[in-house]
Amino acid sequence: TDTAVLFEFGGNDCDYDWKEISSNPNGLFMPHTPENEFISQYTNAIKIAKSKGARVIVSTLIPIDAQKYMNWITRGLDYKNILTWLGDISMLYRWQEHYNNLAERVCLSCNCDMLDLRSLFLQDHSYSRLIGADGIHPTQRGHDIINRALYEFMNTLAA
């Protein structure tokens, strides 16, 4: 096939309504896209792309910087309450990693190619300089890694 579709879902899906958590740290909250819904929607998106003849590539999630992200999401909110609900700041990283694992499982179950960007970021000794001030989006250096990896990956598929 001449058409390839690259999916990278999970980052926004695993996020929460931090304002609600800030005002009620003992409440029960669901992520924006609960796990079962995430798996179902992701699988359906892949099936649709494949049904149109596309080769589907699933990218792993860019890892977050939990401390930067905590500082970002608590701006104007109650830091202590959000931390109480989380248990510890590392929970932000672990939860996002959980959704990355879900995406990897969907990729495998749908027999897609995988672009492992996560490993490239985690192996970099200057990781903190690859993630922006919000803790979730790549800096220009991070985007350079993504561009290079995508270029190399697509060249291997074309070979």
C-alpha cells in the first residue's frame, strides 16, 4: 500500500479534570477516556484505517516529566489537594505509562507496526531538555528526535 497512517493516542485520554480534583481530593474521578473506551476507540480507528487499505503505524507515547507536569497542572489550583489525590507525583508518570502500555497492546492485537519514540526519549541522558515547561510536549530537541526517528522508520518500511 502507498498510504500509511500514524496514530499516537493516549496522552490526552489519560488526563483528568484537575480543577475538580483540586476542589475535591477525596472524590472518585475517571480519566478523559476510560481504559475500556480507549481500547475500543483505538481499535476501531485502526480497523477503519486498515479497511481503507492503509498501513497503520502506532507510536508509543512521549514520556512526561512528572514534576514539570505537576507544576503545570496545579497553576491556580490547590497543589496539596492534587498531590493528596495522586498519592505521589510519580503517579502522573505511571498513569501515562499505563496508557502507553494499553496503546502497545492495541498495536500488537491489531498487528500494526510500532514506532517506539518513548524508548528514544527515555534513553537520552538529557531527557529533561527534551520535554517542555508543561511537562508533556516535546521541545525543539525532542521534535528533532521524533523527526529523525520517523524519517528512519519510514525509510525502513519503504525498503
